[in-house]
Amino acid sequence: MRITMIGSGYVGLVSGACFADFGHDVICVDKDEGKIAALEAGRMPIYEPGLEALVATNVAAGRLTFTTDLAASVAGADAIFIAVGTPSRRGDGHADLSYVFAATEEIAAAVTGPTVVVTKSTVPVGTGDKVEAILREKRPDVAVAVVSNPEFLREGAAIGDFKRPDRIVIGTDDEAARKVMRGVYRPLYLNESPILFTGRRTSELIKYAANAFLATKITFINEIADLCEAVGANVQDVSRGIGLDNRIGAKFLHAGPGYGGSCFPKDTLALLKTAEDFESPVHIVEAVVKVNDSRKRAMGRKVLHALGDSPKGKTVALLGLTFKPNTDDMRDAPSIAIAQALRDAGVTVRAYDPEGIEPARRMMPELTYCKDAYEAAAGADAVVIVTEWDAFRALDLPKLASIMTAPVLVDLRNVYRRDDVEGAGFAYTAVGR
């Protein structure tokens, strides 16, 4: 099939490359000439394990191309995916749909025959109706069906998630569009990936509901971690004890410094605004957003407490800056609030991240950035594990302690066992245990 992917960011590029790997002919479109030039030269605009090789393979096979020419790409396409950004709108938290509607206007001007327009971007309930209205108004002469097909990709594991999905959600009541979408995802038939056909509004809400539920699990276990510290319990054991219940499940029950990234913060906020608009409040999600916002700053205070009564003038090494491992995404990363809390208290912050230094430097130029964990720790009064990169799971603890001014380890991801850390000469602080 001939597929056009409008937007070559995280979702568009990963989806386009995977569709091409399925055997479809895919054109990825983006207005950013620099990004398209980089992609044509084999340089990825994001870090995602395996993506560079996947793109190179399919470009070489002639199944994947890049362009800034939307009109030429749309003409004759079987399916046109809209995968542009929907950031939180400044001032009110609503999803900014301007890029979605701008793409829709351009599609309307360029379509030459029957096609399916698919919203892959995360959009609030009712967005598909507005996209359809624009297309019908601009091009009443062309049969265009509008479908919702939300993405469920985890940064750092996106290719595997796309090729081996838990489910594929497709929102449409148009039988011809269903046929096209079955063809798009036919290569996953052997994987027996379940395809859930729903109404378009239902599909749009599934995405937000899923992310809000996962954010709730994270926030729940973080609050339980605080209770564990207060009563002398171990949150890891509590998490395992409840996670073994199949009704609950073990995933997203790892206590830490709070959630961040490109999805959970903006999607929970957008869901709140949608609920508010429809006068159907979601108080649980409202509490989740509030607790998570305060959680990050609280982790900064936790580090300050570990430094003792006089943290001013001391030095802290932050290990891990991105919101999670295997990505270079700094959006709403807990490290930002933690670093700010430390600097507000007069602490010098040295930092290292395997992939996130350059994006972090643009956001926090006042930090000192280092080439590895040991350079960051040299002369420091405390080391803080903020992101659980594999590179931080087997640190040489005796060596680390020997190069520090005061060997204090604050483990915000519970990577290490207390006995191992204290045996290496550290004072140890963890989360919920």
C-alpha cells in the first residue's frame, strides 16, 4: 500500500519506518527542511534504539523516502497519517491542535481521489469530527474517510511496541476505511495482534484513558513509597506483593521521582480539560497531576536532606537526566525540578547522561556536564541516580566512593541493594525503603 506520514517526529518517523519494514511504500513529510535533509543523509533527529538501522535498511530498499512536498506525497495515497505534534497549549493546558488542522487543510487541497485520513497524533475527543468537517467543506467532491488510530509507543522500546503491539485501536464506522486499515496492518496478522475496531470518539478517548491510568499507577506507588518510609516498610516488597495479583499487574509499580516525557504530562492535562469542557470531572486524574508535580520537587528536598544540615556550597552529581532510559527526551524530566531545587539551595550540580546531555544543556546551561559518571562524581558530596540507565546499574562503587569528597548515594530509582552500597562505604538513601 502507499502510505503518507505527515510529521517526521518521534511518532511519525518510527511509524513510517516500521510500515516500510512491513513492505508498504512510505513517504514521510515534514516542513522542517533541515530535518528532512538530515534524514536523507541518514542522521536521526531523535535517539531511539534500532531506529537508525531500520531507516537505513528501508531507504536502501526504496520503500521509505523523505520530503517537504506534502501535496505531491498526498496525491494517490491509500492512507494519509497525521502524526504532527499536539503540545499543551500555553495558558490553559488544552492540546494545541493547530498543527493537526493545518495539515488537514493542506491534505484537502492536495487529495486527488478516495483516501483514508488517519489521526495518529494524540488528540482530544471530537478532533476527528473537526478534521472530517474541514475535509468535507474544502473537498466535497472527494470521498475521504477520517479514522482515529492512536499510538501506544514507549520511548526506548518503540520499534518493538509497533511490531508486537498489545493491541491496535482503529476508530471508524466506515466499512471501506476498515478495509484499508486492515490492509495497512495485515503484516501483523501472524503476530496475532488484536485489532479493536471502535467508534472514532471512543478510539480518541482510549489513548487518554490508557495514559491517565498508567500515570495513576506510577503516582499511587510513589505515594505508597512515602508511606513506607514513614512506617518502616519496603516499597519494593509492597510493589511485588500487590503486582503478583493479576488484577493489578507488576508494570508501572516502580517507585521513583515521578513521571515525565512527551505523553503522560500533556495527556493527563488534556484529559482534565476535556472532562472540564464536558462537565464530567475526573478527580482521580486531577489528583495524579497535582501529586506528580509536587513529587519532583520533593525529590530535590530528599537530596538536600541527604547532604546534611548545611547543603549550601556542596556539590552533587546527577546521573541520568532524561525522563527515562534509552531516549534523549528531556520533556518534563524529573531531573529538571531536582536540579533547580539543588541550585536554589546553593548546591553546585554536575551531571552526566548517556544520550541526554545536549538537549539538557539547552534547557539547563548552568549545570556542569561531564563525560561519564566518574567524572561527575569526582569531588562530589553526593551522587544521585535520577534515571536508571543500564550504565548506572553496575557502577564500581568502591572506586566511586574513593573519588568523592563525601560518599553519599541517593538512589531515586532503587537500582542498588542497601548492603552493597553501604558495604562500599556510602551513606545510602533510597525511595520507600
